[in-house]
Amino acid sequence: MKRPGPVKAYLIDIEGVLVRDKRYEPVPGAVGWMTSLVAAGRPFCLVSNNTTHRPGDLVDDLARVGFPVTESHLVGALGQGMRWLRDRNKGRIRWLGTTLLEDYWREEGFEIITGGSCDAVVLGANSGLKIRDLDSVLGPVLDEGTDLLCLHRNLFYLDESGRRRLGPGAWAAALEALGGAGQVVTVGKPSEGIYREGLKRVGVTPDEALFISDDPISDLVTAGRLGMRTAFVLSGKYPDHGVLARLEETEWPDIVCSRMSDLDIQEEETV
Ligand SMILES: [Mg+2]
């Protein structure tokens, strides 16, 4: 269970916390806060469900607007997914995420299959996904027991114009409901593995970490269950705390604030 004590490291969501949405405009105060965090010598990592950017491009975009981050700070759903596939020798995939990342998958040694059998159907955010794309994996999922790898299961996300778009969680729910014989695996938040990887990266135990996110449901429930302290910022998906009504009170975040710069880096006790 959560024990009050100093926050020694920070696990930080990107979209809605550092930047508003996929336009990558910084949340007011976020660049300064991150700079102070680095100056204070506090370890941190970015725990992201981003599946639309190459990891290098993602941190470059953040660095360009002033964030003191490098690829070594990033623990991402894309990387977790590639590891899951490699560990199981699944190199031939149906990629239902954005076409912008097809070359990246190939560079990383995967073969993108566009029809017929494959080793896994892989879901990521894709604002261009068509019903016919989903139809095209019915054979593998229903007839061949092909595994379904969900890089994350966010039900929606904010696109480049700040518009809400259905996310891979919605498509995963539809495909999972088919009841195919394959596994359905999620590697990004809210799955525990990516949180444990983040903790390993910053070298602390869960009770020494604060997880900051704009999504109390998809991101913070798991962090809290693992024993981390949690901060819900209102600078992203949800403009107020009304969303908490969808959670049990025991799942509520420890802190609710407008934006990350409202958090006191020197704070040493649970609020
Ligand atoms: Mg977010």
C-alpha cells in the first residue's frame, strides 16, 4: 500500500501533460517545470502510449519546443510491443496503426503483411483506419487464432487538430468480441509491464514514484494499484475532475491539479 515518503522519481505521460495534444504545443509552465526537475537532479522517464511517432522523432519534437529530454527517457508502447513480438519470434505482422510508421517497423526488422496469414495483428492509433482494414483481419483472428497485440487500449485520443478520435481500445474491443482463439495482449498503459519498465528505468520502488497523467482511468488506476502516488492534471483530455465519477473512490488519484507546473518538486509528503 502507499506509504508517505519522499518522491524520488517521476513517471510522466506526454500528451496532455507536457504537450496539449498531437500538435505538440507545450502546456503552459511544463517546459520550465521539467527544466527545474532536471536541475533538482530528480530522475524521470516519459511513459507514453504514443504509437504515431518514431521514438526518436517523438523526443526530438519535445526537445525542439524546449523539453530537456532524450530517447533514454522514453518508455513507450511501441518499444514494448516490438519487444513482445521479438521475444516470441513474431516477425510478420498486420499493422493497423498509422501508415506513417510502416517504414519504421520494417527498419526494425518486421515484415508488414497486407493480406492473408500473419503472426500477429497489431493495433495502434490510426485516424485513417477504415472498416475495411478491420474486415481484412477477420480471417486471421477468427479462422487462424492469430494473436491480437494492442499497443495500448486508449478509447480515444486528441488528434493534430485537437479533435477526439476513437483509439485502438475501441477497435480492440470490437476485435476481441469476436472471440478468436488467439491471445489478446496489451503492452502499453494500463498494462502493468510498461509501468514496471518505467520504474526500472528510474531505479526506484513504486512507493517512491509519482505518476503524472491527464488520464485517471487509462493511466493512473494501474499506477495507484502498483503503489505509486498519482497526480491527475486537467491540461489534457479532461478539463475538470468529473471523470472521477467513473472510478471507485479507492481508485481516485492522490492529487488533482490544473497542470504539472502546479506540482511542487520539493514536496516530500503525500497530499
Ligand atoms: Mg495523456
